Amino acid sequence: AEVYFWLADYYLKARDGAGILEVLTKFRTRSEADVRGAEVEYYLGEGYRLAQNYRESLIHYESSLAQGEAFRPQCLLGKGLTYVGLGDFGSAIRTFEAAIEAARETPDVNLQARFELANAYSRQENFLEAGKAYLSTAILYEDKDIVPQALLRAGESFEKANRLEDARKAYKELIERFEDHPLAEQARQKLKGITP
């Protein structure tokens, strides 16, 4: 059984929804599939989401959630991303907020949910809330991939919200914390554009 989930996780990291669906469809024919139902449903939700079959994805996330708490943070994150795919940013925001709450003990999911919450606010053109959400991501975490993106996007969001002092602070924070990161140069250029 473990090899199926190892493969499902491999395909998830590769963002290959068809691969996940193929592996889990085969696993569902095995006798132990019932014991791992919540896990199977979570991965099916991810597979359908990555395949952009959003309605089917929501069905499988809900099925996993109905079977217990084991995959709750991951399912809520996936549901939020599914709502983004559907263009339902209000539901996405509410679901990312629930994912953040559920993922208190799952830092990687919490980080991703916070970042995606900020992205959803940005897609809604609620740039002040987007800036705040990006900044909270950067304050709470040290991830060298997501945090520089969050700081740059915080600055950009604050600029769009006409909160130029907040934008400056976000850009300066990126430059100071990640001076050698490729996004630091973009922050320097943006900072020059708004410095009085």
C-alpha cells in the first residue's frame, strides 16, 4: 500500500494530476483501500484539482473531511486552491482562513495557506488586505522560496493600495533579509521608483 501513496505524493510534487488519479484508481481496487479512505480521497481531490476538474475535486476533499481530521489542513488548502480555480475568491479566502486555523501544527501547510490567502486577496484586488497577508507570511516564516516572494508582493500590493511607506518597508525587508536573492534586485528597483 505504501508504494501507492509514495507514488501519489511523487506525482503531487510534480503537479501531475493524471498520475495521481491513475495510481489511486488502481489502489481503490485493493482490499486495504477502505482503511485509508481519508487519505485516498485527499489525494483524489488533489489529482482532480491539478487536472482542473474542480467540481470533482471538491467532492473528494469533502469526502476526506467527512472521514476524520487526519488530512483536514491539506484538504482545506486544496479546497481553497480549487475555489481559486473556479474564480470564487470569497470562498477561497474563507477556506484558506480555515486551513490556517487547522494547520497550527502543520507549518508547511500553514505557510502555503497564508501565502495563498494573500494571493486570493490580490486576485480580488483587495490590495491592502493582500499586502497585510503577504507581510504576515513573511513575518511568521523563514522559508527562502516563499518569503522573498511574499515580501515583494507585499510591497507591490501596498503600492497599489497607495500605502507607499508600507511598500518601502516591505521592499527594504526583502533587501535586508535576502540580499542575495534574485528578487532583492527587483525590490531595489521598485524602491527607487517610490523613494521621495
